[in-house]
Amino acid sequence: MEAAGKLKKVTAPFMMRRLKTDKSIIADLPDKIEADSFAVLTEKQAALYQRTLQKAMEDIEGVDTSSQKSLFVRQGLVLQMILALKQICNHPTQFLKNNDLDVSLSGKMALLFDKLDSIIDSGEKVLLFSQFTEMGNLLKHFITSRYGEEPLFYHGGCSLKQRKNMVDSFQNNRAHKIFILSLKAAGTGLNLTAANHVIHYDLWWNPAVEAQATDRAYRIGQSKNVMVHRFITKNTFEERINEMIQSIKKLANMTVSTGENWVGNLSNKELRELFTVA
């Protein structure tokens, strides 16, 4: 704490930090309340997770790391494992590609419906982000089946006209309560202040990208407090990586007098190294 204080003191004169939460900068912006929401793997989901992890680790441990080329191969296998496990945590069919549209196979879907039921009953609106277009399509199917109305889905395959129409409809039509968005396609530039809830169904693990997505609702024109729900699967790598990144963000807040974008731009490998040093 003492070392962090000294670093902040000597760098502060050369940096300017502006935060939306600073009422002296934006006096009429309401509060943003962030909360981690934890899902639990179903029995079948947990079994698939464990099998996939075991096979991936066998492949990774079997790589001879004596050359630069083999290290590159190992890194690719690690990234493949992360992608596979992330998909399994979302819903097994996203990973298996077997079109088994059983909503009860995913613990995250149970958590999602619990949140959506409460939001819809309150007459409020929500932005639902996923980094996967494929998962967005699954969410669209499951939500339509449960609530009887098809939600809007904003993704990279939509034309400019479709995108504009969806934004206008969500902002102005009370009937549209749920807006599914691909993180890559909708992470910046959109004004969606009709929503006062934001759900991150799967985390990007880049705080800057996550904040930019949340800011589709938390921006000038928002009149309500914004609730941000970050979905994390307990007892999986999702929970542990989230703890690591939150620790790094805390370190950044202690030592740096400007924004946290420098943390968001680090690769997963750099994040791991930074965490180890901390």
C-alpha cells in the first residue's frame, strides 16, 4: 500500500483521470451497480467439462516445449481449451454442436431466466451480451420458447438498416424488453438507454471491452440506476480468472491515476504474468 501510494503521488501531476462516476464531471448520470451472479454446472455439464479438460490437459502436457514452434503450438492448445470450456459453461450444445436444445442442460440458463423473470415482471428492459453469435442464436431460441415473444438480436450479420431499426424499436417500443447483442458487433457506439439492466452472459475478460458494452446503457440520457449482472460459473476456470482480473484492476486503481484501459489491453498470458508478479 505504501509503495502504491508513492507511485500514485509521483505520477498524478502528469495524468488526468475522468470517470463517469465523478459527479463533478457528469452530475445527472445515475449510479451503476455491478454484481457478480454465480451459476452452477448441471450434472451433465460438469461431466462434459471434466472430460474436455482432461483431454485438453493431456494434449498440452504432451507438447515438447524445447523449441519456439512447440511453445506456439502449446499456446494454441491452451486457447482452444479455454474456448471449449467457455462454451460448455454457456450451454453444452454450443460446444457439442448436436442441436440438443434442452434448456435444463445449462446452469447459466437457469440463472438467466431467474434474472429475466424479475426484470420483465418489473416492466424494465435489459441488454443481454454474449461474445458468441452462436450463443446469441441459442439465447434467442430459449427466450422465445419461454416468453412467447422473439427478442431482438444485434450481430455482425445484420445490415445497417436492420441494426438501426432494432435500436429504434428497442428505444421506443415498450413491447421489446430483451435485446440480445453480440459483444463484437455492439460493444461501442450504440445508445440504448431504454435499458437499465445489462447482463454479460459470458465474460470477455477484458475490463475495457466489458465497460464499453455496459456503457451502451450507462451514458448521457440514462435516467435510472443501471444494474450490471456478470455471469460466472462457480468452481470453474471462469471464477478463478475473474478473481485474478479483479485483483489486477484493484492494483491498477491503487497505483495509476488515469483510466484502466492499459489493463484491458493485456493478453491472457500477460494477465497471468502480471498476477504472478503482484
